[in-house]
Amino acid sequence: RLREKGLVGEMSQSGKREYQAAPPEALKNILREKERKLNQVMPQLELFQRLTEKKYRVEVYEGISCLRNLFLHFLELKEDILISDVPVFALQHIGAEFQNSFHERRIKQKQKMYHIYSKEAMERIKHLNTLAFTEARHLDQEYSHNASTIICGKEVAIHIFHEKNEKKNLTIVMNNPQIADTYKNHFFILWERAKKP
């Protein structure tokens, strides 16, 4: 093994195999070679570390219970909640009792919530505007979306409502500050265009 590392020289004398230690400088050569190999892989190691430091999550859930759990999770974050493109039948899926309880807890901790609907949800918009720390607006055009976007902190959720079967509802949750900031900017562009009832 020493010979393979270049630390020992081998020679044959009088039919016998003899070994002689290499000059001490050979040790430095071995270290230089290891350093060279390390420098070659260093950029890959640094990249790997940067990638593992930024742990972003994307999760997918089925059913309406995950949406309720998501709203409860947002209460724990205590940051503004922004929601857009909610279909009129969403309240039936989520349940009025759950919604009332959620808003009571949210208002108690002074957590703001902003809603953007279409004009067809005018009754719901008017009700929400009676609540503290709550504001709801509508866009001029009437449209029916089944995919709502909910933003809170560094999390973005896209909930796809299935009108006839709430078990088929789908929620995609992304945990990424850059994505959340992009969605917030888009939300407030729509917010400026939206109108109070």
C-alpha cells in the first residue's frame, strides 16, 4: 500500500526484493494531490449545500377537510390572509359553522383578511364587509372560477373546488417566500382593480 501511494520504492538486488522509503517530500506530494482532487469537487459540494439549505415544499391534498385545516394553520401564522376567485358554492362546502368560528378567532387576534370575488357573490361580499379586520371586493365582470388562491405568509394554496363532490376537491400548497411574494403582488394588482359593493 505504501508503494501504491509512492512512499516506498521497490528494487531487486541479488535476487531479493528490497524496499526503500521515498524522500519525505513525497508526503507533501500526496497532500497536494488530495487538495487538487478536493478542489475539483468543491463547487459541487457547495452547490449541494446551497440546495439543501433551501427546503421548499409542495404538498397535494384531497377533500375539503384539508382546506379547513389550512385555514386553522393560517390562524397560527397570524399574518394577513389574501383570497381570490372563490366560487359562490364554497361556503356550502366549507360549512357556515366552521367559517363563523374561523372568522371569530381571526378577528379576536386582529388578523386581517382580504377577499376578491366576482359580482355574482355580492351577498357574501356585503356580509364579509360587516366583519372587523375584513374587506371584500368584486371585479366588474361576472365569471365562475372553481380554483381559489389563498396566500398567507410564505405559503400559497390553490384549492380546486368540485361543485358536485367535495371529496374530489384538491388543494396544492406551496411553501416558498419568492412564490408567495409573486402571488401577493398579483393579488394587489387585482385588488386595485376590484370595487367595493
